[in-house]
Amino acid sequence: MKLHSSRWIALAATVAALGLSTNAHAVWTFDSTNAQNGVALAPSAGVAGDPNVSLTGFAVQNSGYNTTTGAGGTSGGFNAGTAGNWVSSSMSWYSGNGQGMSTGIDSGAPTHALDNSGYTEGVLLSFGSSVVLNSIGLGYTSNNTYSGTTLIENGTTQVDLSVFRWVGTGSAPTLAGTAASTMAGWELVGNYGDMIYDTTNPYNVVNGGAKGSSWWLITAYNSGFTQSAGFETRGSLDNGNDYFKLYAAAATQCTSKVAGVCAPGTGTGKLPEPTSLALTSVALLGAFGLRRRQAKRA
């Protein structure tokens, strides 16, 4: 009887361990120059088999442009980013803040943040395998608020951003040359308002539908983006000059390629998918029960 109990406990522990492994989140921290412009970056936290990621910057000129002049300089760039195609744009990194960019007028501080001032700016995250993006860390947030000529920066300023995933065909997306008005091959996962400074995992939560892809695009919010069916809208959204720096991302490896969820991608990762795990667990428990009954009869 003790032998059977020991086997039961060991089996339950194994199943539990497998179940926990499917929920492991990997974290990629973009806190150095090594994380930008196409250089592969390993996760700063996670489990064996989590993919590397590389970051590249892009920008598109806005179709409408309103300017205002204040103590901090000229700012503006409201309305839709539908005036042209996405073009490559170099990112910049500032100690302790994360990744940013400088395009458009960007004459007022912060000139190096991701924003929609004149140009809508974004960062393409290219993972080595398909992942479900869970949350986004921001190392700087600002609505270009000034006290006299001094920029006010604090951890409660709220900004708006958009998240896309690649669902097109081909081995990898080519964002350069893609019209922002159509975003061919890209699906708008959600528009997220009121995002805040957050450098502690879990970060600002996104992607409530648990969709996956190997390629993710995080941009300043722009109302001109074509809205995909089933996309999320969260918080208050406006086309003001929201500035932020991308500090980190957290994601979970995709373990299947179910259409609309974890497809497309360049790989499925090494962890068992939850459905398969559940079936395997049932089979193991059934086999154990059968052997136990046979042992009693003997």
C-alpha cells in the first residue's frame, strides 16, 4: 500500500510540475544599447528554450498635423498616420529609461521618446519563435507637461499605445514600405490607453485574447490605424503627444499553432501545450489506476 501511495505522489508531483512549466513567463529587458537595431537579445528571466528577440525601429508620417507652441517648445502631430508608408528609423537608448526614437519635429523634450509628434513611431520585436505577448514595461512616460521650462516626469503620467502582431504569409514581415492606412499582413491586437511608467514585471498588461506571433509591433497610439475585428480597446485614448520609452516585454512561448491564436511563427517552443498536457495527465492517471486494480486482484 505504501508503494502505491508513493507512486501516486510522484506521479501527481510530475503532472503538477509540467502544469506549472506551461505558465512560465519570459522577460526581455531593453535597458542597454545591445537591445536595439536588430541585435539579438536573450531573455533576462525565463526558462530554458525561451527565444531571443531583436528590436528595430520604424516611423510613418502623420496625415494630419496640428502644432502648439508652449514653454517647452513646439509640439503637435495629432490625427492619423495614414500619409505614407513605414520607413526604418534608428532607435536610441538612455540609461535607465529604455528604447526611444527621434523623428518628425521632435524639437521639444523629450526628443528621444517614442511618440506621434509629426511621425508615429514604433518598435518591431522579432522573436526567435512564436510567443504570446503578455505585458509591456515603460521606463519613461510623459505628456510633454512643463512647469515653466522644466519637464515634469513622474511615474503616474499616462500614455497611449497600439500593439500589432504579424499574421501575414512569408517567413518574416517587411514593415518598411507597408502603408500605415492598411497595415497589410498585420493585425491590430489592441489600443491601450492610460499606460503608466512600470519597470517591474508584470508590466502594463496587454493582449487579453492571448494571441501569439513571432513578430510584434508596439507603436505610439494613432486613431488612423485600421481597426481589426476583435481588437481590444482599453482606457482613454486621444491623439495627444504621448511620449514613452520601451523598457521591457514579458511573453509566454506558444506551444501550438492554432489559427488565430499562436500562428504564425517560426517555431512552437519546447514546452508541452496545455491541451496535450491535460490528455497526457489523464492517460497516466488511468494507466496507474488500471495497474492498481490488477495488483489488488492478484
